[in-house]
Amino acid sequence: MKTKVFLTSVLAACLMLASCGKSYDAPKAQLNRADFQTEIDGKQNDLYILTNANGVEVTMMNFGARIVSICTPDKNGKFADVVLGFDNIQPYLDNKTDFGAFIGRYGNRIDKGQFTIDGIEYQVSVNDGTNSLHGGVKGYQYCMFDIEQINNQQLVVSYTSADGEMGFPGTLNMKATYTLTDCNSLVIAYEATTDKATVVNLTNHSYFNLAGDAQSVLDHMLYLNADAYTPVNDIFITTGEIASVEGTPMDFRQPTRIGERINNYDFDQLKKGNGYDHNWVLNTKCPKELAGKLADPVSGRTLEFYTNEPGVQVYTGNFLDGSLKGKKGVVYNQRAAICLETQHYPDSPNRPEFPSVIVRPGETYKSICIYKFGVCGKAACEQATAACDKKQNCEKAAACDKKANCEKKQNCEKAAACEKKVNCDKKQ
């Protein structure tokens, strides 16, 4: 695989620590550090906190290099935790969940756990029926990472995966730098090298609910900069087709309420996944371009994501079933959150027509994912809330918010003009 190249200017822009917003006196995530401090696989687990000038706070731990909490403000400056997780280490050890985890060596599925590199056939760990999912029985989400805290806004996680671990070839030395900027962006920059040709597909598996109550994301608005997606068969393996989203429930090229079409089981792909659990083929070519946006019209919180990866797996918590209690005792029911996993396509090791995931000695795997948190303008949020209350359909209100560009200009006069005609371009 050709070495992925970061654009220096992109990283420089992302990592600038100049203040980009109003400062708030934010509460902590209310996690007890002692509840996470324990020895796992001979290494000490602990909590690490990133915080910026605006009071945004990200908490991580060694086990699975997991993001345990992300606290961000709503349109009124009220902070809430917007990711699923537990308030002590034991449920992470007792349950096979991926909450907030660093995923690898291969994120997503590999058919039968088999692939061939340079004429050599490999069989890796199978843990999802007949398939390998997220690295196998003990993917990186269940491994202990070293964490070096650089400062209050940056830390580096690292892990060495031995040759043959979970069946994958090559010793993989990897690290990821997590930077929380004063623009409220969480920048995750991955790097990895190997001593033998191998496959690599690293991602983050945070479950987001921007309302902060972990109740449902069905009223969240989703925009994806993608004209196509990769359909799956009955066992969730990609068919190899690159299918157009045109005229299907997979079309999020305009902001659309997640619950608008999620139960349209006449559309075979939604029936197979019990909702959205698919890879979208992104139109974007570099991290400067917006890959997608999530918005909660009630709280006003927004989440944009940027990446140099060709795809994103969108998973709407279809198999959360109420059996897990998370932070503050909240029960995690079906569709309580959404995952936005930037990635190469599923089963790429067996699909030469897909972008390659092979990394060879002398090459450096590089990937970037940027989660940028924000709030929509007050008028736009109020309109979106009203639309949801009346019609359970926020498409038009979210389109107004996007066109008015309230986040950038702090000026929402145009949003008011959209109440009847949803025409943000009209001069008042």
C-alpha cells in the first residue's frame, strides 16, 4: 500500500491552539479515578484527562486506549457527557463492548478471517460467526496501551502487536496522538510500522449521543458527504459492489433525521443490519473537507468529522438491548448512540478492487480522524426543535442551519427567514 501522506498545512491548522470560542467553567466528568485504577495483563490501568480553554474535557484510559467520556457544552453553555461508557473499570472487563475503543489490527470484518499476501495464506481470529471482526477475539480494544501525557491538551497512546497476534503477520509498532484543540476538535493521528507485510485498518469506536442523556439518536440529524456505500450480504460481508445512495434510505447527502427511514425494512440492507451498520464511500479526498456532520436539534450540539480515510462505518446501536447500564446508571437501549468509524472498506484484504490495506516494511501507515464539537445558532436550534416536535422531521430546519452558517458567523438572522419556505439564501 502506498504510504498515506498527511498534508502539513492540514495538521498545522488542526493542531493550532489559538482560542476559537467562548470559555466556560465546565464541570468534570464526575469519574472516580480510583474506580479505574487496577492491574490488567500485568500493566496498570489509569485515567488521563485532556481539557482545553473552553472547558471541553476528554477522559481516556489504558485499557483499549478507550475514550471514557467527552464533556461538551450545549447551546446554553450547559455541559454533558456525549459518549457511552461505564463509570468504573469492571463493566469494561465483564462485557464484550467496544465503547470508545481503539480498534485494530483490522477494523470491521474480514470474510472467514482469511486473506492472502504475496501468495501466503493467513487465518486470523474468528469472532463474529464465521468472520473476523475488529481484530478478532482479543482485538486492540481489549489490550493495554502505554499512555504518555504530553500536556493538558495532548497525549500519545502506543502498543506493539506481536507477529502472529490474533493470526496477523508482522510485528506492528503503532501509536496514536490525541490532541484536544481550543477549536474543540479532538484530533486522532495514527501511525504504524511493520517488519512484515500485513493488513492494517485502525479506527475509533466511540458511541455518540449529543443530547447527553443516552436515550435515543433517532432525532439526531445526520449529513454524510457520500454518493455511494458498500452493500453487505446476510453475514455482513461486503458484496464488493459500490452502490449509489440515490433514491435509497442510505442517502444522507442532505441533513436527515436518523429515524426518518431507519425502520424501512422493505429496503433489504436495513433489514439485514437491523438499521444502519454500513460503510459509506466518502467523496472527500483529504482532512480539509467535511466528511459528515451529526447534530442534535434540542441541545444544539453538533459533531463534524474529517478524515483522510476513504470510508466511514455508521452504526446506530442496533444491537444495544437494554442489558447494559452505563455511567450514572443509564440503561443503554437500542439506538441510544451512533458510531462514526473512519476506515478503509470492510473485507478489503479480499477485495483487490478496493483501496489497499497492505502495509509493508519501510512504509508508515498514517491515518487521521478529527471530531469537531460545536453548537448551532440559537434561532436555528429553536426552529429545528419545533420541526421535530411537530413533524418528527428536521431535514429542512437542519438545512437552514447549514446554509445560515451560524457556527461560523455567530449570526442567525437568516435562519429566521427559513420558517416557512426553508430558504436560507433569501435576503431579509
